[in-house]
Amino acid sequence: MDPYEHHDKKILSPLDKKLVEEVGATTEMVDEDAIESDEGTLVDHLTDLRKQTIKSVAVFLFFFIVVLSTINLWFPLVTRGNELIVLGPLEVVKFYMSISSALSLGFSLPFIFHFIGQFVKPGLNHTESRFIGIYSPLMLVLFVVGISFGYFVVNPLSYQFLINIGEVNFEVMVSASEYIHFLLMTTVPLGLLFELPIIAMFLSAIGVLTSVNMRKVRKWSYVILAIISTTVTPPDFISDFMVLIPMILLYEISILLVAKLERKQITTKELSISQD
């Protein structure tokens, strides 16, 4: 009868001791390799993030210097001929810095989007990576369209409406600081809101959103869009109404695009099944 036949034996032979030592050493080596691999991956990610961040900052600073050095050339485009006042030398600096930062960020966005895409691409699956590669240019186009809509339509109409109301009982003098705040409020948020179709299509591509669900919550979505439009625009009904209408149109367009994307996915699956 083998005295070592039980697994819970307390007495180990020299061969058992050698086997245990080898298994333990192998396990420790595997654990150490896994830890070193995880640490190496984390360091690589942080290094890549640092590199892409430095690139983004460098591009922004480049455009900031260019815009600030040519401020007298594009200044009339910003003020639109409106008479502005400044309440001190610091307000002049604040005005120039604010508008230069906003324009520089707008010019830098295509490059920043590209750098962000390069960073997150290794962590995305095929569908997400392909979506970003195809629709990233469209994201920039929609952002520019939203900015342009705010600059050429919402801003002048809303500004003139509020000035006319004020002139009824007051002598209106607009400071440079208030003007630039109003200009940014009526342009930048619209550029972000115009990304709604891309966001809807991305959520649909990863299986989070469907066209059926978007139709079911259509009324509540309109309420949410109305709240957003009143939040990001100046407190006058003209701005709210002018922003809400394109938001509703974009929502309906998003439903059509998501439905088209779903049909395309179904067709692709059917072709794949038939080929198998």
C-alpha cells in the first residue's frame, strides 16, 4: 500500500519536493510575466496619451499665435460693425484672448479629432473603429455647419432683437466682454448640438439605440431638445425657437439615418449567412 496515495499527505518525498518547487517557480514566473505585461501596456498607453496631448496642445498654440498676431485683419468679422466699449485695459486683453482662443480651438479641432482617434483606435473593436474612420470628417462638417448657422442666423437676429428691446427705455452700450460672451453663446453650443445625427448613428452601430426606440420617445425627445435650446442660448424666445427647429429636424434625420444603417446591417448579416 502506497503511503503517499492520499492527496493530503504531510510527508513529501524528495521527488515531490522538487516537483512542488518547479511548479511554484513556474507559477511565479507566469505571474511576474503577466504583471510585467500589464505594466508595460499601461506605460505604453500613458506614453501614447502624453504624445497625443502634446501634439494637440502644440497645434492649438500654433493657431493661437497666428490668430492673435493677425487680429486686426479679422476683427471686423467678429464685431460686425457694432460699436463696443471697453471698461478698462484688462477688458481689452480679455476680449482678444477669448476670441483668439475660440477661433484657435475651431481651427485645431480637425487635428485634435485625429489625435484622439489615433489614441483610442487600438481599444476599439472593428465596428467602432470603422465608424470613427468613416464619419470623423462628417463630424467636423456638422460642427462647422452648426457654428455657421449660429454666426449668420441666430447671433445677428437675436442680438438685434435684444438691442431693439433695450433701446425702448435705455441707452444701450455694449461692452466688448459682454459681446464676445454673447457671440460664443450663440455659436459654439450649436456646433456641438449639430453632432446629434453622428451620435445617434454611433449608438446604433454599437447596439445601444434603434430607430423604433427613437420613434417611441419622439415627444419626450422634443421636450428635452426644447430644454437644451433654452439652456444654451440667450434668454429670448427668438433664439430658442430658431435653435429648436433645426434640432427637431436633425432628430428626424437621425431616425432616418439610423433606420438606413439598421437595414444595411441586416443585409450584411443575410449575405454573410448565405455565403456560409
